[in-house]
Amino acid sequence: MLNNILASIVLADFNIQKVILLMRTFSLDHFFYFITFLGHWVVILLITLCLAFVLRKKMKGYLVWTLLLSVLGSGITTLLIKAFVDRARPAADMALYAEKLSSFPSAHAALIFALFGFLIYSLWPLNFNTLTKYILAIISLSIILLIGFSRLYLGVHFLSDVIGGYLVGLLWVLIAMYFARRR
């Protein structure tokens, strides 16, 4: 039973990768290089620090620590899972560039979900109008989805890697939300 499920996931991963290969164009290549750059750990760190500063200024200091918990917990968990699972990346002829670490789960997907997922949660106690909050939430969700898709488009991850990354990020957002509510 478990072997059948895993075989189905692997087959779906390869079939989706084949479809994405057909979509590639020079313009899209450059667009998704830029999008995936937004999910690099250095960019995530800078955005996290900026958001921490804004949260601190808005007198929501408890959100600073839970934001850091979400992002750092997600990053550490992802690295541990990568070391344990050690899944190979898509074939070199599918990738537009090489990555060093193993494939599962996607660190870009985990970190971006941990950061922007927590951002969506943290918007509500801030003194923004409701329309601004919804617009920022939609932008955040779009960034999460675009970065996940960029990893597929660039051929450095399978769909199951990205979904796994999103689940790691979600887990840490939920943990951070729990501690933020307990403040």
C-alpha cells in the first residue's frame, strides 16, 4: 500500500516536470530566476529582520519572537529532514542550474511559507485598515505560490518537495501562532 502511494507520488512528480519543461521560454526563465531569488535564505533573513523591526515599532514585540521561531524553526527542520531523507534532485538535464543540498523538502518553500504565512497571521493585530490587510495577505500568498512554482519551473525540485516544504513552513507557522496567542 505505502509502496503504491510512493510510486504514484514519484510518477506524478516526473509527469509534472515533463509538462513544465514544455512551458519554458527565455523570458520565463529570467522571470523565475528572479522569483526564486526572493526565496533565497539571505533575502528571507533580510525580510524577516525588516518585518521584526516593523512589528517592534508597532508595539507588538511578542510577534517578533514568534516570527523568528517560525522562520528559524522551519529552516532548521528543513535541513534536518534533508539530511535524513537525502532525496536526489531532478535530473541535471531538467535543471536550469545546480543546487547543492538534497531535494526533499524544498527549503525555499518552507522558509517562504514560514515567513509570509506568519506575516499574514501577524497583520490582523496591526493598525492597518481591512483592505490593506487583505491586499497584503493576497500579495503574501502570491509570493508563496510563485516561489514554490519557480522551484518546479527551474527544475531544481519536484512537486512533492515543494509541498513538503510548505507543510514544514505551515507546521512552524502554527507553532508560532500558538506561542503568540499565549504571549
